[in-house]
Amino acid sequence: MWILLVMVGLLLLGVPMMVPLSVGTFFLLFSDFPFLKPELVIQQMIGGLQPVVLTAVPMFILAADIMLKGSTAQRLLDVVERFVGHWRGGLPVTTALGCTLFGAVSGSTQATVVAMGRPLRPRLLEAGYSDKFTIALIINASDIALLIPPSIGMIIYGVATGTSVGDLFIAGIGPGLLILVLFSLYCMWKSWKLGIQPQPKADWPSRFKALKRASLPAGFPVIIIGGIYSGMFSPTEAATVSVIYALILEMLIYRGVTLKDLPSVAFSTGLITAVVFILVAAGAGFSWMISFAKIPDAILGGYIPYLSEHALALLAVIAVAYFVGCMFVDPIVVILILAPVFAPAVDAAGLDPVLVGTLVTLQAAIGSATPPFGCDIFTAVAVFRKPYMEVIRGTPPFIALLLLATVLLMLFPQIALFLPSLAN
């Protein structure tokens, strides 16, 4: 109880998340286990950064930063608009699909908010959509990037639980496409209700031209998924290949990025990577400490026999815990903290770890755009220069759709497991 009060108090004071994690870890160590040496916690923190698959994280971040600096986003957006822009609700559907495609080549929700939000928000407003709907659509559709590979959230979950990152990558495709369909249907209904007329239909020559311009950026998911499942390279090697591919596209072919741009791109990647890795290290130390203190047993011990016999109830508990946690804390931290808490119950129930990992990543995606502390909300505040309350006003319908996707995933696990079963 004391450790929770200390951590919540520090959060309310506004200190960075790694501080409450570290303070909470050592507070528990000194108060309950004074016979343990602090060096043990430091070893666990360092050990949390040792899995080789973590080297994929900075590589995917760097590839996303390179593409954000270049023209990849606009090329993907153009091809989507040429094919669906004339639908009822074509412009918001273009936004949702554009976010999905850019997420598939970047893996970053925040990069997607920036890349898709800047060109599309003015056009949505000009077409007659309200600002609250427009911003909410952008930040929530960007969360699909956390499910469609490459996904940093899935990498972290794979490291925390030993689940195959490659299987997690391909399992996220089904739920990601489900969310895209739900968002698109809502956008079409919203457009019909507002009486907004569709755009003129593009001719086939312009469509073929847009397809040609977007053909090379579309190769990112092919390289990542195809390379992993063909055995050509591991997820870590796929991340490195994606950086090389991004450099070739943006520097040599499109020439949207120059040598002068690389230091600023590298600096941005370094900052984000440092934050992620500090959180991973602090989370690893905290996870080890609460496991050593047998806190997971104290929380779930009496319920494990029941939950092991009721898999759907266990999935619901996991979903609620991660959803609430990701509303307040960075999803990476929530994954690292809760994974060991639920591990005994997941093992006892015999649940597929890939299904659980996909469900957890979906909750992390929802949390990225859910008040009060969703990271995409604050990205939108900075990018669109809008007050916090204005940014979150339009989010409830999209959060409801994301929760519907959660329920469908729990009731129909094959949404996530069908593609991995084909690949294996």
C-alpha cells in the first residue's frame, strides 16, 4: 500500500515516469527486504536491456523519423485518396486508411499523428467536418500503428513474456484491419448525417500514377513480414533492413532527405530511444521486485483457480487492467509491470500468449489516445496548437469503437490467431 501511495504521489507532482518506478522499487527493497543488496536491482535493470530483440526498437524509430522527414507519408496518402476519396465520407476514410498504411511502415503512433494530421486536418475542416471530430479521428486512427507491424509495443511485450515477436507482428494485422473497418463505417455514417458531399471521382490514369509513386513505400510491410516468415532475417534484422530501405528511398530515390538532415533525425531518434530504454530498465527492475515480493500472488493468488477455468473472464480482467493502466501511465511501463502479475493466471488457463499479447497491445493502443495521459493526445496538442480539452472532446465515439474491437477479439480469438496459424 505504501509503495502505491509513494508512486501516485510522485506522479501527481508531475515527475517523469521513470522516477516513480525507480523510487517505488527501492522503497519496497529497503522497507521490506533490507537484507537484499541494491546491486541486485541494478543488475535486473541492466538485464532488462539485454534481450537482443530490443535493438529493433531504435531501428524502427529511426526508420519512422527518416520517412517522417521525407515524402513517404504524402505518397501513401495520395494513393488512398485516389481510390476512396469519392466515397461518402471518403476524406475521413482516407484519413483512417492513410494512418493505417503509414503505421504499417513506421510503427509509431506519434509519428503517424504528425505525418497524417498536418496535411489532412485543414482539408477535413474545409470539407465541413468539425475540429473535434477531425482531431479525434486522427489521433485514434493513428493508434492502429501500434497493432500493424512493426509495433514497438509488441516488441516490449515479447521481451517481457518471451512470446515470439514475429508471431505477435502478424497477429496484430487482423485486429488492426478490424478497427480500420469500424472507423470507416463510423466516418461514412457521420458524413451522411452531416450531409457532406463526396469528392469527385479520380480517373484511372491518376490512380495508376499514385500507385506507382506509392509502390516503393508499400514495400516496408512486405520486407518486415515477408522477411521474417521466409526465414531471411529475424525481427531485429528486419528493423535494420527497414532503416537501410528508408535511407535508400528518401535520400537516393525521392531525395526528400539530405545528408544535412541526418543529424537532426538521429538526434530525434536518440531522444525517443533513450526515454524508451530508461522506462524499460526501470520497469524491469520494478517487475523483478514485485515478483520477488510475491505481489502478483497476493493480488491474484486466490482467483487463479477460478480464472484458469474461465478463460474469457481472465481475458476481460486483463483487458480492463491494461486499459485502466494505459489511461494513466505510459503503455510500455504498464506492459512491463502487469505482465508478471498475470503470467501465472495466463499459464494456468492455457491461453495462447500471442492472443494475450495482441489483446494487451490493443489496450496500449487505446490508452495512447485516452484521457487523461494518452501520449497521442499531447502530440496532437503540440502539433495542432489546441488546448487539451478541445483535443479530447471528440474521442468518446472512437474509444467506444476500440472497446467494441476489444470485445470482438475476446469473443473471436481467430481475428488475431488466423494469420499466425497460416504462417506456422
